Amino acid sequence: MANALVSIQIIPKTKNGESVIPYVDAAISVIEASGVKYEVHPLETTMEGDLQELFNIISKMNEKMIELGSSNVISQVKVLYQPEGITMDQLTEKYK
């Protein structure tokens, strides 16, 4: 069972002020390839899973931004760690 929810907003520094959208799409593809449950929202993406695995995914996302040509990356991260288990649905079910 998932023990963490992690939301991330990734902000890569782009060359010559180009759009960040292709970079963000590539970051989301890293999440998708990992197989963890996730939801994309307008300002951040939330993942559900094991805390250490989610941190590893964030690391890979940052590495991907550098591979694509970013000189640096800001990652704004929010973490809910609940050892007995937590899911996105538990927090949002009353709103659906």
C-alpha cells in the first residue's frame, strides 16, 4: 500500500526563454514510465506510492531536464507521509 503522496511542480531553466511545456511533458513521461499512480493538475502533478520510490522518480525527473538542455531545475515538492497508508482518493473522495 502507498505510504506517501508527493506533489511536484518542476520548473526547468530553458534556453533563450523557450516554452517549458515540452520539458514538463518529458517530466510527466518519467512519472508515467515509473508505473506509479499519478494525477496531473494545472500547477503540479501528484504521485502516490512508496516515499523512497517517489523521491527516486523526482531525481530522475530532474536528471531528464538537464539531459534536455536545462542548465538548472527548481522542483517545488509537497509530501504527505503516512506510514499506515494513504491514497489520493482518501483525501478527495468527498469532492467527487
